[in-house]
Amino acid sequence: MITASPRHCEEQQDAAIQYFVIASAARQGLINDFTGISSPYEAPDTPELTIDTANLPLETCVDKFIELLRLQGRIFQAAPFFES
């Protein structure tokens, strides 16, 4: 799976401060071959799923991912805990 969104969106969504520190070092030339900054990003030719996180609501993104996992048999629809 890949997410199709601009790098600035990825940085905004990434909660880990570590990415910001490392990306900053790459922008300053301290880290070579950093994908998307000092080295080109090469998207896969045929991803199993592409989610446009810059333009879709979070709930839609999650639903698309869960549906893929269901189709692959990796997760199953849970039965209701309580029956009415």
C-alpha cells in the first residue's frame, strides 16, 4: 500500500518528531539519498491500494484500507457482541 499525497502533507500527518529531525538534516545535506528529498521517490508500478490522503477524509482512507484487508482475507467482519 502507498499513500498518494504531497510530501508536505505526509510531514503534517506524521506524529513522530523523529521524521522532522531526520528530514531537516536531509534538507541541509547532512543525509545522502533520503527518499523524496535528496533522492527521488519511485512509486510502485502496481500498488495494491492507493489512498489519496491529501484529498480524502480520514474515515474514507481507513475504510478503503480495511476493505482491502477484508478482500485479502486478513481480517474478517466481526459478529455483533450482543444480539438484539
